[in-house]
Amino acid sequence: MSRIFHVSLLLLLSAWCRAQKPYHELYRPGFHFSPKEKWMNDPNGMVRYDGVYHLFFQYYPNDIVWGPMHWGHATSKDLVHWQQQPIALYPDSIGYIFSGSAVIDSNNTLGVGARAMVAIFTQHDPEGEKRHTNNFQNQSLAYSLDNGTTFTKYPGNPVLKNPGITDFRDPSVSWFPRTRRWIMTLATKDRISFYSSPDLKDWTKESEFGEGIGSHGGVWECPNLFPLVRTEHEREKTYWILIVSNNPGGPNFGSGTQYFIGQWDGHVFKPQDTVTRWIDYGPDDYAGVTWSNTGRRRIFLGWMSNWEYATTVPTATWRNAMTIPRNLFLEETGGRLYVASKPAPEVYKLSRHTTALTHLTVDSTRNLTNVLQDTAGRYILNIRGAADESVDFVFSSAAGEKLIFGYNPNKNQYWIDRSGAGNVNFHPGFGSTYTAPRLSDNNNLDLEFVMDRSSLEVFADNGVTVMTAVYFSRAPMIRLRVNTTNVYVIKKLTLMKLASIW
Ligand code: FRU
């Protein structure tokens, strides 16, 4: 055999080996959390303790499809570099470990210690489900006395028994100082049920919310209740936000996460209006909740997938990733309040190089590939221009795959078209165009694109309209062309090239 043949064989082999290394496989995100291997869905038990962010998640360690649920575990000191830890919770005779939350019991209400991290989760009994009983989902506890490294299941599980509701799950617990009670927000089929407890063990039902309000395309799941403070007329006002995931019934198709803005008095949630608002209008942000124990700051993270196709996406050794962590805050526009989201500032610390350009004229089309060239498809791109022209951003790969984000002023809409962005054949609904309303009344269009290998998150108008979409292209999105109907001026463009966390 010739030397040339040998050398090229070696080169091919080394490229193949690199691609097989965990975290370097085809489609693997560069700065989003994804499990080293196997199946992942909802984020669970997100809590900050002693300077460490804990991210537990729905995990099936034996396959890349959904199965008997465990809680996987990852930790981070900075919200971006994650280390996967041993599995935190295993299924037992009461059932699988479904979604839930975690708190730090600093008043030692449970009685196992003031440093206890307590996980509150649903146990799903698959046998009960098969027998068509209606009480196969119950709420249980586990506690950790070593900062979340190991957990002991509470011997009195389950602590909240099912009264006969088939969907009775995803407890989100927080301490409400005014009534000195733990509050549990629980998804109960087509509504949210609120429970209170002095000690995490004995729960009393307080009220219900949600019948006939909001989106009801499917069952309600993964709620989260928390305050956000806003300064109005130089005074601080607290609003209570109730996040509720809905599957199907999302704003485009399949899974989606809505929220309500209102007041909470320790017993009842009162929404301020009946408008349906979505945390994210894209197809791929589901079951997201916020970290507990972070003071006034609210950091949100969602599962970057959709139940329509989550089990069939074309990754080979793992399935699904999380969104980037996002700061939540209240923003008023067009006479309405919204919960806006922006990338957590920690994400910007991955920036290796920044380019800023001003006054770029687009005379119906302009190639901006030079800006993205050496990014390896990992970047944050900010664009500012007027909001009166239609404008499309065509991101593409060296393989000619195209992912398009557009703004249509006539319809007052944003859209993402991923039909040509690579592999779309694994599900008939995947290769589509998804739309979102523009909610802002600002004359300027402000777009922040967070691009990674296999996902695009767009924060429009200071994060009032957000769209997240995953895609599976053979090569990274390192080319950009801007198309407009007329002459369009990009007043400012900023590009941050991001390092990979692996
Ligand atoms: C949401 C969900 C939750 C449930 C979990 C099971 O995606 O259906 O309601 O607890 O996934 O994995």
C-alpha cells in the first residue's frame, strides 16, 4: 500500500476518534448542558448552595429514549461549566422519580439538619398506571446532608398522597416567610393546586388555579411560582409569576411553557389578566423552571426539546440538551407587562473575541460571512436596526444547510425556518417554520442570537419575545447573509465568539 494511502487513512481515523470522544460527537452543543450519554428531559431540583449551582434532571441511564426515570445530577460554580455527577435518585418500590424541586431547609423544619438539601419529587408507579388506577402519582422527599452528593429517601414517603387525579405531579416548593409555610405548586391535570406545610411532611390544600384560563391544549406540567420585583414610580412592587408548561398546546406545536403574572398571598394566586403569555415562542423550550436560593435574582433554564420528536432526534449516544441559563425580569411594553429573559451574564464570560461594527447598509442583500468565519458556529450576535423593514438573517453552513430567522413588520411577527437546516427527516413536524408575535412597541429592532452547535436562541426586543429552535446540520453555521425588501441599515452589530465548555 502506498504511503499516501496510509497517511490519509491515519488522518481519517484520528478525525473519527475525535468525533467519538464524549462531548465532541456530531451535533454536540459547545456551551449548553447535555448529559455525557443517554436520555435526558426536564431540569429538576435546581438550587444554589454554598456557591454551587445544582442541576438535577430527568434521566434514563440505560438508553437514549425515555425510560424508568432517575434524577441525574450536574454541578457548576459559574452556570456555564458543568460537571456531571453520579445519579442522585434511583427509582424504588414507590415508583420512578419524576420531576420536582429542591430547597435548603435552613430552619430545620424537616428535622434532619439545618444544612439539609431536600428534594421534593413525584413518584410515578408504572404498575398502578397499567392497572388504570387513578392514584399512581404521589409526592415524596429525599434529603442530602452532604451538599447534594448523596440522598436518603424519607422513610414516610409518599408525603402527599394522590386524591384520585391521574396527572398529579411536578411539585415546586418554596418558603413563604409571611405565613412561615412551605408552599407547593403542583400540576394537577388541567390546573395548578397549591398546598402548604410547616415541615415539608404534612401538606394542606390551599387553593386551585387555572380552570378555563391560559392554554389547555394538553395537561399542565412543571409549574413554578416565584416573585419578581419591579420599580414603579420610584417604589418597588412585587409581582408573582406562575410558570406552567403545557404539552401539547405550545404556541407553535407540541410542548410549550406559558406564564401568568399576578399576586400571591400565601393562599391564593390571583392573575392580573387572562392573557396567555409564553416564556419562549420557539418549539424547543419546555419544562423550564428557576433556581431556588438565589436571592432576588431569578435564573431560568428549560429543556431544549419538544415531546413531539425528543425521542427521535438524530444524536447517537445522548439525547437532548438544556437551554442556556436566562435571567428573568419584568418588562413593560405596549401597555402590558411581560416576563422577559436574557442570557445569564455568566454566558458572556465564555467570550473569546468581540467584533463591533456600525452603520452597515444592506441594499436588498449583504453577505456578512466575514463576521462569523472563525467562530466554529458558537457565538452571540447582536443586531440593532429600525423595525420598519422586513429583514431575514440566513445562517448557513459550509455544507449549504440554511437556518433562517426573519422579521415581518406587516404581520408584526418573527419567524424561524429550519426546513433546510440539515437532518429534518426524523419527524414530519420538525422541518417547519415557526412564528412568534412581536410584542414590543419599540421603533428599534434589537435581536440577540445565541448560536451553538445544534441550537439557536433568539432574544428579541430586550428578551420580551424569545424563540428557541434546535437543528441538526452536518457542519456549523458560520455564514450569514442578510436579505431585506429595500435598503436597511444595521445601526450596530456586535459579535462575541464563544469558547466551548468541553
Ligand atoms: C414533563 C414531564 C413531567 C414528568 C416528567 C417525566 O416533560 O412529563 O410532567 O414529571 O416529564 O419524565
